[in-house]
Amino acid sequence: MVIQQISLDHKGGFYFYRIHNQKINKLCNGFDNLNNFLVDMFKDCPDQYFNSGPRSSMLKFKLDVNSKKIQGHEICDLAKHGLLANNDRYNSNHMKVQSFMLENDSNTIAVEIPIWLRNNEVDYYLDLFKTIQPLTGHIDILRLEDDKIWVWDYKPNSHNEEFASTQIYFYALMLSKRTKISLDNFRCGYFDKNYAYVFKPEENLLTKNKRIKEFL
């Protein structure tokens, strides 16, 4: 089976988690823990975590990340092609882009990846999330490029996004914790068909971030 998939009934709807086995086997060299995690999620996903508690997509505070705006990024072109090629195949623009990239982009290895963060895994957890329940989320698109793990989120109007970098930072942090792969190996971004915004996540961002301290 080249593309393996499962429907996850989590809070907020059904999430169609899919991986491309051939590309995972080819690209995950050096990231065995990532390979193992992606495969394990078909049988060991803690579904109960996702039905209550905070969600990364709902976070409403900003982080001082150094994001770079790029026009005409490769991923923007992939989004354009996906929206056109899958126009009659799916109603959701997310599904149009995700499916096209998983099936046609040589670097995309998985979509809608379930991830979570426990309260004892970062400082200030209770202050940030007002609960000890796990933070959860689903990564839109996971790519491997230039020996880096790229965590991407499709945002149809990326230029209007206020808290996207916060959401995606926590996606990367959660996947880092789950796989025990250093955050130094991750890169983050969100995009639409015109623009991409990219940044490097930092392990100590939560402790040094001015806005976080003000928020607390």
C-alpha cells in the first residue's frame, strides 16, 4: 500500500490521516523515530486526548518568531496546482492541496498528523493553557527537505493570519517531543497559493519570549 490512511474521529470533526510509505522509507533516513511515530499512529493514537482540552489551532496569543515572507515559494505553486487538479474531487480546499502534495510532491510524506503535548513537557504549561489536559493538534502537511523536517499549515488567506505562527510553533514542538528529535531539525511555515511565511522554531522561545511573559 503506497498511501496508508485512517479516519480519526477527533473533536472538531473527522481528520483523514495519511502517509506515503514509499517516500517515508526513502526520506526518513536519520529520522527513524519520525518514521516509527508516523506508522505507530495508525494503531496507537491516544484518541481520548483529542476529545477535550486545548487545541493548537485555537491559541490566541502571539510569539516573537522571526518569520520571513516569501512570494512564489515552491509550496505556493503546489497549492495552486492542487486547487486546480482536485477542484472536482474534493469540496475542501485543504483536502485539494493536501492530497495533491501527498500524491505528487516528492518531499511530502504525511498529512493531518495527530500530535499532542503533555503538561509536564514544557514550562508554564498551566499558565499558558489553564488546564493540565494535553494540548493537541493535527499537522496539515509534513515535508522532508534538505535534512530538515518541515511543518506546514495551509492558510487560504495567509496574509491575514494573526496567530498562525503560534499554532505551527506548537505543532513543531509537539512533534519534537513525540519523536525525541531536537527542535533544531525542524522548520515551520504556513502558506496559500501566493505567499509562504517561514521561520525556525527555537527550544527556549517560551521562556525568553516577551509576549509570553506579558501574557502570563
